[in-house]
Amino acid sequence: MPRPRRRALLCVTLHAALALAPAPTRRRPATRLHAATLGPPRVKASGYARKLAKDFGVDLHSVTGTGPGGRIVARDVEGAKGSNWVATPGATTATPKAQKLAKKEAVDLSTVAATGRFGRVTEDDVKRALGTLTEALGIQQGATIDVYPQLGSVPMTGMQQAIAANMEKTLDVPVFRVSKTIATDAFDDLYRKLKPEGVTVSALLAKAVAVSLKKHPLINAAYGPSGTIEYNAHINVAQAVALEGGLITPTLKDADSTSLTDLSANWKELVGKARSGSLAPDEYQSGTFTISNLGMMAVDKFAAILPPGQGAILAVASAKPQIVHLPKALTGMGIEKRMMVTLTCDHRIISGADAALFLRDLQQAIESPGALAK
């Protein structure tokens, strides 16, 4: 076949094939549903910010983002702690421990007065609602709160009269007070680790104080009536325990050299005797240093009155979560449990610098408590 004819036939066949082929379909652009049909638009927020918002019960739609592109970051959620924060609808503003205890005891969390940060219900709040809170931090075992219904003149008990007489003796002592804020997260972690072994917070705190007193024997000393400084050969840490009609100070002797398990066993025995009124005088009058704790009362700060025959007394307030500057944190800010301690000192033998140095070492012992367990 001549070449031109072959070309013509090929063109006719190609045109016929193209005519029979289906027309190409035109792809339609994907239809985007308006955000209003799916509920509120998704908030741009970092993962950590979402976690904080969930923990605090903060509605992210009420938070203004300051991150790149208006993204909500952790500092924005933390900054919502003022009066303008809005709880997430339906969120349970309670700590996990509070929720667990409330579930166990069938407590309606909506009926519990909240004292935690961001209006959250804490485990202690649930305990108060149950009427079982006597030692939120485990330090004041055996403490009871008595309500006196009597009116008019009521005679004081022998214990109350003795307390009043001791307090009057300290009126002529020139004292001063120094306070310090101490982080307690590591201390709490160590306690949870050692609790199965029978270790109590009271013993752990006494140990921290005792090892600090060993470095500062002047804080463990007392003013002598003839104008001397009476250094004590032993470190005996007394801890005030509230009882019906007064208080008493069972003493952990040689707390610096006694093991934590032995201190804990001794403390439990002393508290049992205090409750039954069977403490021997040497078991509550031999303290060289005293701890007074109101941590279970949700107090921010307080100062204790110096007992006769001692150079100093430590007041321990409640440990509470606080937003603080943490250089190692991703945002530079974080939440840390902290408590305020106040040392009352006899100024005749102890100076402000002495007190500050003791508190510095006590802070170190509590914030890095690993050595306490050795």
C-alpha cells in the first residue's frame, strides 16, 4: 500500500477511537463544611497547655494565646489563674486523689468546699467533708479539734494551766523570727516511697530537722540562767500534738542518729501514749528543739511561741501548689508544692545569721532528701 494512503487510514482510525472514548470527568474541589456545623472551632494550643487546662478545669476558648500565630501555650493557661478564668463545662475541678477518695466514700464533690488552686477540690477538702482530717501531712498524728460548748467561767484543766504558765515564762525572752519557703515535692516523693516500710512523715521531718541541727549546735542550745550558753549533747526533737483540752510535745530522742524506721515506730508509740495519757515526763519534757505544725489546717504562715528551756522552735505551715519560676521547665514556669516555715529564736544566744544558715540547710535537707533515708 502506498505510504500516503496508510497515513490517511491511520488518522481515520485514531479519530474514531477518540470519538468513542468517554469524556474526562472534571474533578470537583472538596467541599469544606463550615465550622459552625461541627461545633466550636478547634483551639490552637500546645499539648502541655491542653494538659494544664484539663488539670485546672480551664476552658481554652476563654484563653487568649500569646504563642506563634495566636497559639495558646502553657503560660497563657497558667495566667488564667485570676478571677476571669472559666471552668470547662462539665469538668470536675478536683485533684485525682480527691476524686479517688470521693468515689470511695461516696462523697458528692459539688458539695465540698474547695481550697485548692484554681478552685479545685483537694484530698484534704474531701477529708474535711468526711470529718476525718487530723493530719493532712501526717505530721501531727493524734491531733484532735475540740469545740467547747460551755459558756461563762470554766475552770482550766491541769494541762491547760501548765501550758499557760509555760507561755508566761517566755514573755521576758527577747525573740525574733525568720521565715523561709521550702519546696516539698521531693520530700513527698520520698515519703511515698518509704511509707510501705512504716516510715511516717513525722519521723521524716524530725530527721530533716535533726541533721540540720547537727550542723548548727547553737540552734539546739539554750540560754543558761547564769548568762551561759548550754549546748546539748543530744538532739531530741519534740513535736507538738493537739489533745482534747490542750497539747503535749512527745519527743524523739537522738533523732539525728536513729534510723527512720525506728523513729517512726517510736513516734507511733509516743502518740499512742499521748492519747491514753500515759506518757512519762521524760517522754515529753526532754526536747532540745520543738516543731509545731499546722499543715493540716490549710494555713499559709504562722509563728510559734518559744518553749522554756529551748533556744528555738520551728513552725510548719501547709504545703500548697504554687506557680513558680523553674529555669529547667519548657516554658520557664511550672507548678511546685511549697510550704512556709518560721523559726522563732532566743535572741540572747542566736543571731539572725545563725537562723538563716540553719534554714538554708533545712531547705537543702527537705528539697534533696535522699540522704535522710540512709
